Amino acid sequence: MAGLADIAQAAGVSVSTVSRVLNRKAGIKEETRQRVLEVLSQMPHTARGVGALRRTGVVGLLVPELSNPVFPAFAEALESRAALAGYATLLCNTRAAMTEREYVRMLVARGVEGMIFVSPEIANPDNDERKSRNYYEELGAEGVRMVFVNGGAPSLDVPDITVDEHLAGYAAATHLLELGHRRIGFVSGPARALPSRLKRAGWAAALEEAGVEPVAELVANAPFGAEGGAEAMGRLLDGPRPTAVLCSSDVMALGAMREAKRRGLSTPEDLSVVGFDDIPLAAYCQPALTTLAQPIHDMAAAAVDELARQLDPDEPGRGSAGFSRMFRPTLIARESTRRI
């Protein structure tokens, strides 16, 4: 695949000039711009090629999975907002038949105008963060318009729409403390995952404010998902039992409650449980799950509006330093927590 350097050499210009043409920047002589476009038409195997310069009215939505109901909820909200903005969407499940990078290449080859990444590859703790960062930097240099939802990196110049994970951990732990709990565990996702680290920091801050030591034995890390929730809960219950736990997600909380029931414990009589996301099932499981709700529709609206702004040729350029929005989660108290 020809890169920016190959295009620049063939056109007799600098790499930055090619990048400026791909990004529709002002300040390029028309003669130079046409020369670069001609080379691009002859060397179509660059990531963007001439497709970057035509309006297709299509944006890509990339989500890591569809088994966790929070991601279909984001996809639906993003698709609805995009339609209102006049864009059609292509939905890609990046942990199914194709990887995120394979989907990205497919999308750019089809001339999508921009992409919204929900929990992008760089947020996956199993990936090399440095390589992922370089990958997104290359996409940006090649003219790919991007917005991240729950997964931005401060070192990347990509607008980021996120929920306050630290506040989620703090609010969940505070709720349990107000109910009289003092031995509060954390059923966490992978230790390296940024959401896990932020929620743990919020959990620890709430406990410390209440004069309770946040001991490491009350944190159990496991893969995201119901099985991971059951696994982490099992390890917590193998030691001195907590009276309450907060979980990285509602799906992990459902797995945790099932494992507690398997061991003869009732929720909330023996163990209070708090989730995160407020998936539709949270209100209908038994007992109904206390959780922290993400404002999915507001976050989707902000993400689509920012991408549309990037795609508007009349709008001034702006990187992530000028646009990063953090939304507050909302505690929804249901039946899975009780006062002791």
C-alpha cells in the first residue's frame, strides 16, 4: 500500500502538503492541489485516496461487541442522531469477523466521510498502546475524520466523548457507604483497562473520605462479561466476605449476583450489588439492579455533532485539545442494594 511519502515523492511535494490536501486545508495553490489529486487518482491504494475528497454522506460506527447491550444501545443512538444530521451509517462489530483495523480499511475504501469509535482499540488492555496510538495518528494524517466515545487517549489529537468513570466508582461506593456498608468490594474488569483504573480510583477515594481503608484484597479483576463477573465475585467470596460490591458493568454485576446465589447468598439480604451502564435488563432482573446510568443519547448526540462539525468544510479546524466532553453518570437505586 502506497503511503503519504510515496504520494509526496510522486507529486514532487512534501508529506505535509499531501496531508493538507487530504484534510481539505486552505493555503494550498490550486495547481499543487490538482497535481496531488492526479497522483492520488493514479495510486489509489493509499488509505484514503480520492475517496477522502468526495462527499458520500456515509459515516462508519465501530463498536467492540454486540453481546453487551450497552453497545447496541450506543449504536442505535448514534445511528439515529446521524440520520438527523443527514448521514447514513455503516455499523461494524470489531471483535467479530473482522478486526477494527480491517474494518477501517474497508470503510475508507468505500469512501466513508468519517468514523465514530466506541471503546476503540487503544482502550483495549490487550493491545500495545504505543502501536495503537501510532495507528490512529497515521489515520489522522491520512485525512480520516474521527471521534472517540469512551476510549480517548490524551496523547492523540482525536475528540473524545466520555463518561466520568472516576465519578461512577465514587458514586457507587458512596451509595453503599450511606447504606452502612464498610467492607465494599470491587468486581473489576481487566486491571490495565482505563475504565477499571478510573472506577477503582473513585471507589478508593470514597472509602478514604469515609475513613475506610481501600484494601487490595477487596478488588478482583477479570475479563469484562458475565463470566468475568462470576469469576471475580468467586475470588472475593473465597476470602473474608464483603457486604457489598460495585461492578465495572451491569453484565459483570449479573454474573456476580449469579455466583453469589450459587453459593447460597441472597442479593441484597446477604450482599448488595451495584452495576454500571443501566442496560435495559437491569430494571427487569431479580432483584432489579442498582446501577450508574450512562447518558447514552446525550453522548451519542455530542459525538455525531462533533464529527459533523469536522466534516463541514466551512468550520475551522479544531483538535481534541479544544473538544473533549465528559458526561456525569446518574445513580439509579433499585432493589439490589439495601441498608445494613
